[in-house]
Amino acid sequence: MSTSDLLQRLRHWMPVFQWLPGYQKNYLRGDVLAGVTVAMMLIPQAMSYALLAGLPPYVGLYASVVPLLLYAVFGTSRELAVGPTALQALLVASGLAVLADGSASQYLALAVMLALMVGIIELLMGLARLGYLANFLSQPVISGFTSAAALIIGFSQLQHLIGVDLPRTDNLLALIWMTLQQWQALNPVALLIGAGSIGLLVVLRWLNPLIPGPLLGVAVATLVVWLLRLDSQAGVDIVGVVPSGLPTPAFPVVEWSLVVDLVPIALTIALIGLVESIAVARRIANEHGYDVSPDRELVALGVANMGAALSQAMPVTGSFSRSAVNTRAGARTGLAGIITAGMIAAVLLAGTSLLHFIPTAALAAVIMVAVAGLLDFRIVGRLWRVRRDDLVMWAIAFGGTLLLGVQTGILLAIVASLLWFVVRTTRPHYAVMGRLPDSAAYRNIDRYPEVVTYPGVLIVRFDAQFYFGNVAFLRDTLRRLEVEQATPVRAVVLDAAAVNQLDYSADVMLHELLRDYRSRGIGLFLANVKGPVRDVMVRSGFVAALGEQRFFISTEDAVQAAREWAEGTTA
């Protein structure tokens, strides 16, 4: 391999070699401002999300150094902010709650192992060019799942907000019931700190989204707790001792017998992380006039998660809120992420003593305000007006996640989506057509009642591929339409303009249909058959059986031939 080929491959898989050599001085101000702003937002968020995942808060900070550096090297998005997120944290908590057997060290080991597995899965998916899987979850399903997850996350933080201990669960009804049972044991001081932090965060976000509200809110709450010694005087829970220094790189240590149990949650986290990150990266890239590669993004996320595992940290992915702040603050390249990672590293090296008195109620407030942005109930009205079957998918994802938990909910949503996709393709849209007056255009008779139809000629368009799943539907539909005609059908025109594929089962059905029509003296005519579909028909012998003269490049020509046939057979 030549040096130029090697450099080209490096630029392909490591985009840092694309933007770094051509870095411009006018980029620096925006990158520095964005890196600092996101770091001030990420410090309290990372600790909060680690707490949400059931991990020590410092694990979130560990997940905000090496993964960010690795993504800056491998990522194709210039503005995507990678790190811990609320949704990933909830998935970690829901997947590990029943596996750790009450051991904090085992729980942490499992979370680290989970990050490694997620990274390996994402890396393999990227190398296998499976980035298109991001399209398999529809927007209504994603919205329903994330809205329900946001409610579960929000209610899960009530225990920190009111200062009580509750068992970990991702069932919303169970969360509400357990919280109500513990209401008399609430800590009014913790509640005051949490409520005040929420109010401050909301006001600061309203004033200017670029203000580091989470950092300011946590700083104010921490200062109050430290000055008044509320941890000892009022029983307010605090973060406590945070180990100083960067994490020592180490391979995850865990019982390999549990790896099989981790596979389902690892796949779920990888899939959700893919959808979450690609959606954000694409939106930002479109706004700035460049493209991102889903496959290379998967590789970048995979490497970032493997780096998180070697840093004794939790899984990471792209964050919508931090990416938006990163963009608005002026990020131009991956240097912004490197600066963010550098600031987090500086805190771990020299500033962990400042984190000791952070009240968990303030961290809970950060989570609750952050996940409020995931709630999307306006889509319900839009779906009701635009597409009600998609509203059903939203309701299944939303209700399933709320009532059955996160893992079961997303699995149910995926299965429902696939089943509905199968239903749609096995019962495709079709139209009986007629000619618009004074034109050669043919349209659906149900939508255009003024169209002209011809006695004895049935013109049908199927808007789907012909494959084994809809063969019976296509055959039965043609038979039913034939019976419904006012006059006996003598010729059938199939408009194949919307048919992109034809499999063996569908080709066999066409042969059977042709034999049936010929036995009853009905002529079959095809219009607008696409090249790949016609190639299959040629190889199967259907073109020869029907005759070249029965294929037409326009519906009008096919109908004219069908009319002549019908008139000839009835004369």
C-alpha cells in the first residue's frame, strides 16, 4: 500500500486528519467557547446521569474524558457532543438492577463491561455498514419511547428530590406508588434545595440557553449546603468523596457467565445510541451544509465506548441538548470536544474537593430539567391529523415503556413497528383507474370521479413491490375487482409504474393469473414495467408467455390495446 493510499484511509476512518491539517485561526474562538460552555454543562450532567444509572457520580466524569477525545478523532460530525446521557443511564439502570445482586462493586464492573460490549457491537455494526439500521425505528416510535422514558427518569429522581431511599425500578406506576408510600419521610430541606434548583435552571434556560445553568444551579446549592452544613444538620444527601486523578486504564473485570445476560441490554443501548446520535448529527450537519456517515459514526461511537470501558466508565452516546449548545456556542471542529475533555480532566486532577458537598437533590434537579426536553406530546395532535396508524405506534411505544419498563417497552415498539410494516406491505394500496377527460393521464376513480372508464376493461395500479408476502392479496384483489365490475371484464391492464421488485412467488402468481385469464378469454396487458422487474419476467419466461406485444411504455397505449381486445371479443 502506497503512502497516499494509507493517508487516504486514515482520513476516511479518522476525520481528525481531514480538519486538523487545514485548521483555520478563525475557528479557534468558536471551538474554545463551545468547549468551555459544554464542559460547564457536562460536569453536573455527567455526575447526575451516573447517579441515575445507579453508579457513583464520578463515573460520569470518567465517561467524559477519553470517550470525547476518541470521538474527536474518529467522529464525522463536527458538532456532536458525546458523553453520558439520561436515556443511556436509564437503560443501564434497568438492565443491571437484577444482575448485580446488591453489590456496588459488581454493579460498577457490570456497567463497565456493558460499555465495552456496546462499543464492540457498535464497532462491528459500523464495519459491517449497518448504519442504515438507524432508519428502522420510525419517528413516532422514537418519540413515544423517549417521552415515556423521560417520565420514568423524572419520577425516578423524586427520591433524591425529597430525600428518601426507594428501590430501583423503571416501572412508572411502581415508582409513583413507592414515592407516595414514603411521602411522610420526606426531607423538607432536600425538597427545598431541589425545587429551588429546578426553578433556577428553568429561569436561566429561559434567559439564555448558553448560560451554564446546570453548573450555576449546582454551585449555588453546593455553596448553601457547605455554608449551613446541611449534610450534618439537616440530613441532606451529598456526593461525598470523589477520587482525585484520572482513571487508571484497565480491562473490565466481570464474571463471564453474566455476559450472555448483558447482551440484550447492550444491543438495546447500541441501537438507541445509534438512532439518538445519528438523528442529532444529521440535523446539525444539514444545517451546516455537510454530510455525516452513519457507518463511520458507528465506528466512532464504538471506539468511544470501548475507551469508556477502559476508563472504568459507563456507556456514552451523542447528546441532543449538549450538541445544540455546542453548535450555538460556535463549535467548528472536533477541537471543541477535546477542550471539553481537557476541562473535565482538570477537574478530576485538581478540583474534586469542590464536588464533595454537591447535594444529590441538585443533581436530581439537573436530570429532571434536562429530560423535560424529551417530552413530546404535541406530536399526538399532529399524528391524529396526519397519520393515525402512526399514532397507534406512538401509543404502543409510550404505553409499553411506561407500564412494562424500558427494555420491554422498546422491544414491544420495535416488534410492533416491524409487524405493522409487514401488514402494510402485505396489503398494499391499489387503485382502479380511469382516464382524465381530454388527456392521456390515468387517475384513481375514487379520487377523481370525473375520469372516463371503459366497459369490459379493468385498469389497476398496485403501489408496492410484488413479493411472496402480498401475492395472495394481489390475486384476491384482482378477482374481487373483476366481480364488482358492472359489465363482464374482457381485458385487464396492470399499471406497474410503482412496482420496483418481483420475486419468484409473485412471478409464479403472474403465470397462474395469465393461464386463468386465457382460459376465460380475458386479455392481460402490462404498462410501465421497470427494467429490473422486466428482467425477472424475461428470465422466468413470463414475457415470452404473455408476448412482447402485451407490454407497453404508457398506460394510455396499454388501455387502447385492451379496448381493442375487449371490443373484438364481445363483437
